[in-house]
Amino acid sequence: MTLVLATQAPGEPEIFASVQGEGPSAGMPVAFLRLSRCNLACVWCDTAYTWHFEGDNRPHRDGETFARKANQLELDEADVATRVAVLGQNRLVITGGEPLMQAGKLAEMLKHLPDMRVEIETNGTIDPPGSLDIRVDQYNVSPKLAHSGNPADLALKPAMLDRWATDERAFFKFVVAEPGDVDEVRKLVKTHMIPPSRVFLMPEGTDSETLRAREEWLVPLCMEHGFRLSDRLHIHLFGDTRGT
């Protein structure tokens, strides 16, 4: 069985070591594994090369599509595990795309790894099978708000939001572009009884200037509603680049 990965360059899988840039583990040294494919299509997605391939007519603000052959790579699960292990980190972040689209294969890959803590970044629409769930220490769940361009019936599934709200390993990370987006977050938090202490608000943006400008009004809203702020450290450190 093989996993479908994103690439840093043609033929080079996006497996690398860095610091986590977002959410509750921000600043921690980690190994990253970025998978390809996604079941949603956010108009502002900064990893569109994982899903917006030639022939995909779903909208994206950049209007760019990517050649599948250059941006997607299949590797055996044991090979992926070996590449992760040699990075020498004790924490793995699995991101995408939407990693849970390959949940069964991920579960098999994790069996080959040495003992390490595992985070999965997900849009929250797919329920992980038990074979994977038992191997995950933390979920970074990022439900997509209306400004993402995804229909609510695809992006915000009530039963799944309830499922994540009751899982203490799950932290919620909402991408926010304008103050009105926080009202949508507050409604979801109230409806699904999500503890505010597990909710992060993160500004949408792929450059430091935009992030800082949005954080100026986002910080007071976090303080007012008891939410946590997530910056995007990798953008400040490395820019909007792959493998960082």
C-alpha cells in the first residue's frame, strides 16, 4: 500500500523537520509529513498544490492549477516512516491537503515509526477509524467558515463538530479574515459546546504584513471571548514556501 504525498520539488516528497508554526504546539521542533488530496476547496488555501490540479474547476483566488505529476508522489508506507524517523524528531505533524482521506494507510505507516507523539491537522469532516485514532496524540481541527467558499453542508458537519468537541485531544483552529468571521465562530462554539480554551483564532494571510494587521483587531476579540490566538510563525520565519 502507498501513501499519496505532496512534493517540495518534482520527485521530492514534502517530508521535513522544522518548528510547528500554528496552534497549541507552535514553536515545537517537529517532523512534518504533507499528504496530497483534499475533499474541500478553500479559495484562500495556501497549499493548493495538494489538490488544485489541472482540470479542477473549483475556484481559488490565485486561479492557478498545478501539474499532478510534479506535485504528487506515491511512496510505500514503510519508506515514508523511514524518511520521517531519520529526521530525528520526537513529534510528527501530519498535514495536507486532508490527511484523513488516507486514514487507513496512515495507520499502517505509523506502525513502522519509533515511539513519537503524533499530531494530525484536519478540516474536521472525516471521522478517523479506530486503527488510526489510537495512535494520535493531538488533532488540530480547522473547520472552514463561510469565507472559505465551501458549502456549509460539506465543510461544517454537525455530528463531526460534536465528535471533535467531546475529544479532549482536539483543538479547534479557525481561520479568520475579518472581524465578522468571529461571530460565525462564536455560533459554532455555542451550538457544539466547544470549550473556548481549545479554540484558536488564526489570521488568514501568507505574508507578515497581512498577519500583523489582522492580529491588531483579532487580539482584542480573543480577549473578549476567551479564545486563544494562533500566529503563523513559519510565514514570519521562512515566507510562504514549501518544506518549511
